[in-house]
Amino acid sequence: MTESEFQKVIRSNIPTFEDLENEIIQNEKCCACGACIAYCESQGFDVIEMIDNTPRFKSKKSIDNCNKCGICYYICPQTKTLMKELNNNYYVHDKIGHIRKILAAKTTNSTLKEIGQNGGIVSAILIYLFEKHKIDAAIVSEFNDNFEPIPKIIFNKEDLFKSAGTRYSISPQIFPLKNINKLPQEILKKKEIFNTDQLRIAFIGTPCQCRAISKMKFLDVKPAHIIKYNIGLFCFENFNHSQLYDIIERETNVDPTNIKKTWIKKNFFLQTKDKKQYEIDIKTLNPAVRSNCLECDEFTGRFTDISVGASGAPEGYSMILIRSERGEKVINSMFSKDIIEQFIVPFDKTIQWKNQKLEWFKKLISLKTKN
Ligand SMILES: Cc1cc2nc3c(=O)[nH]c(=O)nc-3n(C[C@H](O)[C@H](O)[C@H](O)COP(=O)(O)OP(=O)(O)OC[C@H]3O[C@@H](n4cnc5c(N)ncnc54)[C@H](O)[C@@H]3O)c2cc1C
Ligand code: SF4
Ligand code: SF4
Ligand code: SF4
């Protein structure tokens, strides 16, 4: 066999974007994380795009131009590839994943207390990382007038006030990394960075999105090399934006432009800009749940440095699951500087409290997978 024939055989066994389309995208398993496009475009291959939160080839010619490297398939969080390796790397032995510490806490910043979803912990972590010059940027999710999430790379802590809170529909968080090589020079200069490889970014995302980042980091592929902190949000399910707000408008007569805040506490709640509150039976929203979420067994984000959520937390607090040494250093330092305050559990009840939380998460995950 000549070398080129041998190479052809190897290549023909590498799954490509066409396999991703057949296995994941057409079967509605894509979680619209944007990892495939972020990788492909940042490498200059420029053959796939995202239309209506669905990745696809840009044109028929793009199918030929795809170099069939297969990286998009390997890093997709919805393919089974690399899961054994990831589980080993993150010491995952059960559905909750490896936890160094579990606690509840809230921000001490009065503005964040107002606008944060729960304890304002995620934004507080990012403010701390910016202030201590541990990051140059963060990937967060802002939103437009229609309450539609917009993933964004931000470069200063002041912008965090535009992203605090939760919007319950898809925000393709990895997508903005596609343009990482096209950042304006003045932004880099301000950060005293001369090469985008020197950027240090904190990533905020749902567990599936954090899994994609972890796969990329495991394979050491760009542009995930600049993600320094991988911070996950608990996630039971996510919704299609247009379907979700069609149902909400039908049920409440409130259109998304008039929504100030939404939250889920058994049922779905919303507060309007003129401070009226509505409750919607969560089952009414079932038709808007994204199909890919129906098969998801993640909840607490197993492949992260820190995971944050509301479930199990006392009112006004967030639960924090610390998973890595890096994550632990950040949270410890924030406590020592009174940036966040911990929910105090009586000394003789700490083990019972932790076990209760873990049991609760397990119950939610089994409910999720049963559904
Ligand atoms: C789709 C979705 C479903 C969730 N489901 C649950 C659940 O079932 N149980 C539970 O306990 N917690 C759930 N959460 C997490 C919860 O809503 C809070 O995000 C979490 O408790 C952190 O609150 P905080 O006050 O510490 O964060 P904040 O300081 O308010 O920061 C929130 C962060 O979330 C980011 N964000 C907002 N919307 C999105 C989005 N659509 N996609 C990605 N990032 C986003 C923002 O960029 C911001 O950085 C969910 C979050 C999302 C996005
Ligand atoms: S060039 Fe590589 S990453 Fe891009 S679509 Fe083709 S196989 Fe995927
Ligand atoms: S990498 Fe993300 S956006 Fe691309 S196919 Fe997989 S889930 Fe969808
Ligand atoms: S339920 Fe699972 S697949 Fe759906 S957004 Fe949340 S983590 Fe991703």
C-alpha cells in the first residue's frame, strides 16, 4: 500500500462534519454550543456556519472545501467520543461528578444582590477575577430587547451588569470564540496583550457547553487554550426562544419586550418591567423544551472548575460545587476578602446538610433521565 492510500484509509475512518450532521444535528441532538464553528472558523477553514442555532455547511462548495480533519466531531459535547478520557481526567464516577467542596453562598455586592439570578455568585466570581487581573475577558450571555440571549466576550467588569440573571433559552456560548483572531488591536493593547494566545478567559455556560470546552482542552485545540476558568450553571432543561415566549404570551399576555426577570421554582415565574408577577405551570412549557435536553443526563456540570445553581440553596443564595484546585483557590480568596458570604450550617449538621444536597441532585438527575 502506498503512503497516500494508507492516508486515505486513515482519513476515511475519521468522522467529519457530515457525520456530525447525520448523527447529531439531523437527530435534533445538537445543543447549539457553537464549538464546531468556533474551532473550524478560528482555524481559517471557514466552511460551516450557524443559522437559527443550527450548524450547517455554508454552501455546496464548502462540503468539498471541508478538510475532513474531524475535530468538530471530536469536540462536539453530544458525541460519545472522549467521554471515557474526560471522566478519567475529571475523576467522574457518578452522575454528579467529582466535588472537592459543596457550599451555599451569596454576593455582598448590593447591586449584584438586586440583579443576580440567585446569590449573584457567577457575576461576583467574574468581578473578582477581573479585579485581581486573573482574567482579561469573560464569555457571558447578554440579551436583546426580546429577552433573547446573546453570547458575548466582555473585557471589563462593568459589562457584567448587563449579563447577570438567567434567560431560559439557548445562548451558543462557544460561538463568539470563532472571531478570537479578529479582536480589535486596541482591546489587546489596553490589556497589554500582543498575541491572542496570551488572553485569559473565564467561560460561563450550561453543562453541555462546559463539556465541549473540556473536550477541546483535552485535545488541546484552539481556541479553547485561552479558557482559564470553566464555570458551569446547573441546568435541568433549556427552551427554544420563540416557542417559549409564544406560550408565555398566550398564557399571560406579556410579550418578551416587557419582561424584567424569569426564574424557575417548581413552576416558571416572570416579573414584568412594571413589577407584575406571573406564574406558569412548568408542564405548559414542555413543547418548548429543546429536543437535545430530553436525552441529557447532566445537571450540575461535571466538567467544570466551579458549578453554580439554585437547586438546594437557601433563598437568596447559590449552591457552589467546587471541582478543581483552581476553583477552590478562587472561592477561598473571595471568602477571605468578604466578596461573598457563606450560608452557615450548624457545625453538628454539616455532613447531614451536604448529604441531603447530594441526594437532592441525584434525585433531580434521575428524574431528568427518567423523563
Ligand atoms: C438554561 C438554564 C437553565 C438552568 N436551570 C437550572 C436549574 O434547573 N436548576 C438550578 O439550580 N439552576 C439552573 N440554572 C442556573 C441558575 O439559573 C443561575 O444561573 C445560577 O444559579 C447562578 O446564579 P447567580 O445568581 O450566581 O448568577 P448571576 O450572577 O446572576 O450570573 C448568571 C450568569 O448566567 C449567564 N447566563 C444567563 N442566561 C444564560 C443562558 N441562557 N445560557 C448561558 N449562560 C447564561 C450570564 O451570562 C451570567 O454570567 C439554569 C441556567 C440556565 C442558563
Ligand atoms: S474542516 Fe474540520 S472542523 Fe471544519 S467542518 Fe470540516 S471536519 Fe469539521
Ligand atoms: S459542537 Fe455544539 S453546535 Fe456543533 S453540532 Fe455539536 S452540539 Fe451542535
Ligand atoms: S439540559 Fe443538558 S443539553 Fe439541555 S441545555 Fe442543559 S446541559 Fe445542555
